Amino acid sequence: MLEKKKRGRPFDNKKMELLISTAKRLFSENGFERTTIDSIAEESGVTKMTIYNHFKSKEELFGATITNRIKKEFAFDIETLDPRNPSDGLIKIASGFILLLRKEEVLGTYRTMFSSALTHPKLCLEFYQKGPLEVHQQVAKYLQQCSKEGSLKITNVDISTSQFLSLFLGLDHIRCMLGLKKPTKKDDEQLILKNVDFFIQASRN
């Protein structure tokens, strides 16, 4: 999307990265509706014409910020995890997932998506497919490997994946989404160990 040839003067990668990061921050802080192209242009140091030379609309620019965030935030290196040692693998996955969920920018993106669900369903679908669904699929791939190795007994990988990830979406996550007090690092570490142990025990019985 960002490589698309546009009319006008050349726009280098650093300027594009600044534009995307500025737009991402403003969308996160103010929401989609209250963020204007004027404010993005002013804070990123470019003109409105420059933005429209690269993006047809504010919706398209918003879509670019989602793609950019997904590439940077929604990624787990599942291939490096040992399916014969699910405890270690799931602790690493859970640690990455919790770190992701606690980031203020990620929380802001979710808030923006929820507030835009009825007015911008296509953007929400893109976010769902390239964000949460991508994470789900990567974790499912690892659980499938564990099942094949016999380290876990899993009959339905999709359900087990949803169950595992859902263990981290309780009251702590709800408080974070509402802008209330976040759990401490120690609290999260204890949550990870308890949830991984609970999941493994349930998947071996």
C-alpha cells in the first residue's frame, strides 16, 4: 500500500514513517472522528496535498496505520518455540501477548475500533483479520504442533486457542481498556504462570 506510485514530488521513507506514526498517535489519542487531516498534516510537517497525494481519504490513511501497527505489534515468532516443551512456549507467547495488551497505543487502537464499529465496519474487519485473527492463527499453529508432538491433548485447536488467549482478557484487561489502574509487572508475571499452568493441566487430562 505504501509502495504505490503517486503523483507529485518524491516522498522518502522517513517522511512516510513520520506521517504514519503521527497519524497513528493522533487516531489513538483522539479517535477516528475527532482526528482531522489538518491536524495530521500540521504535526507531521507535511501539507494536506502531500497526504492526499498518497492516500485517497482519511479512511485509507487510518487503514495504513493499522497495517503499520500490525507489522510492529502483532507478531509472535512461533517457529522458535519448542512444541515438546509447551510450558516454556506458552509462557513466552503469554508474555508477548500481555506486553502487547498493556501498551497504551494498542489499547487506544482497540478503543478506536470499538468506537468506529458501526461507522467504519470495513476498517474494523481489516483490523480484526490482520490483528487479533493473525495472533490467534499463530498461537493455533503452535498448539497444533504441541498436539502432534503429544505434549498436549487438543481436540479442537481453534477452541483451545480462544480459551488460552481469553485467560488474559479478564478484569485486568477491562480496567486497562477503561483507563483505570494497570496491574504491576509482578501481577502480570504471576497471572502468566498461573494461566499457563491451568491451561496445560486442562490440556493433559
